[in-house]
Amino acid sequence: MFAESSGYAGAFTEIEAAERAYKRLREEGLDDEHISLVVNEDCPACQEEQARARDACAERLITGGQIGGGLLGLGFGAALVWWPLPTTMHVSWLEWLVQLCVVTSWLLTGAILGAMVGAVAAEFRPSRRRLTHRHYILMLNPPHDKKQEALAILRHSRATIEGEGALRGTD
């Protein structure tokens, strides 16, 4: 649509800023032949942020599963070994060590199974966190006599400008 050599793209993270710049460009005399506003949700930064949100959610679910499963395993193992309480409290160190190993194995088994349940839950649970930003891109192909005014509007609107070198717009 736009020639690469003469076109510009101003990227915005807020639709209101993109719309204000669009209106100012229209007031400057540019028409739909020279301006186009598009939404880009497939940029690498957005995808990377979404992946980080999914990973953080999965990590929380797996950790919660480990803790919950470990506690359940500990309780079950302790109940198996020490319930009801023995009438004699004299236990040899070897019996004590075996009992401790049995309870520990139940703790570890519960933690592993809990982590597995958390991982499965993370796979099937959709992320509640919405994509926090989109990129609204104002594509420009201004006539030669309006080029500087159009770029000034983009810079004033704090757009990230691409074309003839990527410049960061400032006030």
C-alpha cells in the first residue's frame, strides 16, 4: 500500500493517542489515501508478554500443587505410620528411621503428584490476564510538501516512528 522509501509508521500503545494524531493529520490536509490506522496484536513484544503471563500462571499452579500435595502426602503418611499412637513409646532408632522414611516418601509422592496436577491444570486453564497492550500503527505516506508537518505531528504525539531511521518521538 505504501512505498517503503517514502512511507512512515507511527506506533502507539494507546488508541486515544493514535486517534488524536489521526485527527490532527486530517486537519493538516491528509486524506485516507495518505493515512491508515491499523491494530497490530501479533508483534513479538505482545506475544512474549503473553507467554510470560502464561509461564507465571503455570509456575504458581505447579508450586501450589506441590505444596498442597506434599501436605496431603505428609498427613496421609503420618496417619499410616503413627495412627493410632503406639501404647509403648520405646521405639528403636531403626524403627524410627523406617517410619521417618515412609512418611517422607508419602510427602515426596504427594508433592510430585500435586505438581503434576498443577501442570495439567495450567495447560487447560486459560489465562485470565488480558493482553496488556496492543500496538496501534498509523501508516503515513504524505505528499512531499506535507512530510515535515506529518512527522512533527507524530513526534508531538509521542509515537515510535519507523521509516528513514527509527526515531523516538518527543514533545
